[in-house]
Amino acid sequence: MEITHKTLSKTRIQYQVKLTGVETGDFFTDALQRLSKNVKISGFRPGKAPAELIRKQIDAAALREEAYSLAVHDAWHAIVKELKVVPIQDPEVEIIDFEEDKPSTLQFSFDIRPEITVKGWEKIKLGKAKLEPVTDADIDKVLESLGKGHAQQAVTLEKAQKGDRVDITFEGSIGGVRKDKLSAAKFPVMLGEASVLPGFEKELPGVKKGDEKKFSVPFPKDHYDEELAGKTVDFSLKVDEVYKVTLPKLDDEFGKKFGHDTLEQLKQAIRSELETERLTEYEQSRRAEWLAEFDKCITVEVPETLLHSEIERSKNAWQTFLEERHLSAEDWLKRRKITMEQMEKDWRKAAEASVRVGLGLSQLAKEQGRELSTNDDFQEYLGELIEKTK
């Protein structure tokens, strides 16, 4: 077995293993012996029949595959004994030649742990992230939202005004051509909540049940739908129903609806929840800021294997996101005015930063004699580094 190697890049090595015809033949013999254990030949115990009979019962491709597996196993173990670097992946194996009783060549390519330098991380300073206090106005907004969720709605024949709900059936057209995506039946609109285009909603105050209207609305030039962007849409609508919305009184009885004895207790619960949310957002923002600064302290050539794995992880997460929401990739990209090529560039850029930071943190932990065995260890260590930052 002759082993040679060459460096493909700072992070990738290739080993070539040459076998003599005798060595190759030995692997086929061993493979035949292994496979013979599962071959049944009348008159012989398993594995005891003559090799010639056993060979006739075994598929030639299966025999070659088994011999190849044995050869790869032994060759890799021989390579590992010579290695003075640490592989970060299983090798990619290529068959150059592999035929029974003939000289064979196997090729192993793999990435190795690159040289990593981390300098200046102790000087990182944070200041962009701010922990905003929870105000009474913030609590009032939540109470308002809760109140709307428990509001009473009663049909009215009066004219609609701000705060009322209006159910409408409408059709939209461009240049006289009706558009299904601009049409709906019994569509609810809460006046004053800006849930539809401003030019559309301004036509609704003052309407009452049974009213019909026709009007035009110019769509903004930066609208996500290219077919509608900058176009004027003609609408015709009929008012199906108008509902007078009455908000509940914010008192102790209201607090009891949410499991509290008093309104004040409800407010305190809301404050506590908002404070927890903002603290979480603050810590996440601070962590992101620290990691961005730490990235600048790292010098490393990112192995392509790690980069590819991270890109695939992001791509799979995106595809799962689309599937869970029953969205097509084409529509999602079109709405955001972005191409798949740009998405892939963004994934690669993010992957490079993610892998670089991961390698940098691993190197720093190694230098500090810190053992990181699990993701929890990693996150705990990262938290400690951030806490030490001014």
C-alpha cells in the first residue's frame, strides 16, 4: 500500500492510496469470505462451500462493493496513522481504479481544521443596544388591544364612523379588467386601524348598510406586487353590514376576565410580561452586536465543507418556512423583489460569518483551556464573554 498526499488549499488535503494487484485481490477474497456467511448451498453448512460455488451465487457488483468498502476502511486507517492535522469531516472517496487482481488507486479528499487567529476581542465595546423601560403608555396600548378583543359588536343602520366595523363586498379592476386578487365578499374593515390602503379606507366613513360606491385608488410605486405598483385601481363596493363596536369598561371586572382580581393586578402582569420581552430583545440585540464585533477579530480561511453545510442549513430552514405557510418560493421571492441568486449570495455571506465566529470562539476557548462539549456549553461560554464586555 503506497500512500502519497498533496495540499489543495490551506484547509483541504488530498491523499492517494495505491494498491498492488495482490492487495486488491486480497480484499476481494476477504469480501467473498464475508458474503459467504449469508449464502446457502445445498449440502454445505453456511460458509463451508467451495469458493467457486459461493462466487457463482454472489452478484459481481455486490462483491466489488464489499471489497471496495474493506479497501477504503483499511486505507483510511493507514492514512490516519500518518495525519498530523485534524480532519473536520469524513473524507470524500473517489475510485480511480479498482478491479480484482489489478493495481488499484483510491483518492481521499477532506477539509482540516484551519489556522485560526483571534486578536483584540478584549477591546470590544458595546453601546448600540438599549434597554427601553416599559411606560404606562405601553401598558395602555396592550389594554386597548385586549379591550378590542372583548368588544361587543351590534348591527346598526347608522352611518359608519371611526371605531366601527364595516363588512363590504367589492371588486377591483385595472383598465376595465377585473382582478380576483382585488375582489372579496363580506370583507371586514375596522375603521381607523389602517388595515387597508388609506385611499380605500377613506371612502368608508359615512356609509351605511346597502350603500354602493365607485372610486379609484392609486397604488404606491413601491408596492410589492409589480402588477399593481404605480397603477390606479377602480373599485366598486356594496356595504353588507355596519357594526357599532363598544369597548368594555376598563375596571376590575375587566381584570377578572384575564384571571386577576383587579385591573391594577392585570396592569402589573402586563408590565412584567413586557419587561421580560424587552429584556430578551435587549440581550439578543447585545449578543448580535458583540458577535459582529468579534467577527472582526478573527483571521481564518473558512473550509468550504463547513460553509456548504451552513448554507444548506439556512436553505432548508427557508424551505421549511415556506412549506409551513403553504407559500411558493417563486411568489415569496417576487413579493420581496429578490432573486434566488441574491438569496444564495446572502446565505453564503451569513454562512461565512457564522462559521468564522464559531471557529473563532472554539479557538478562544481552546486558548483559555475551556472545554466545550455541547451547544449549551458553547452558549454559556458566549454569555460569559459578553458579560465581561463593557
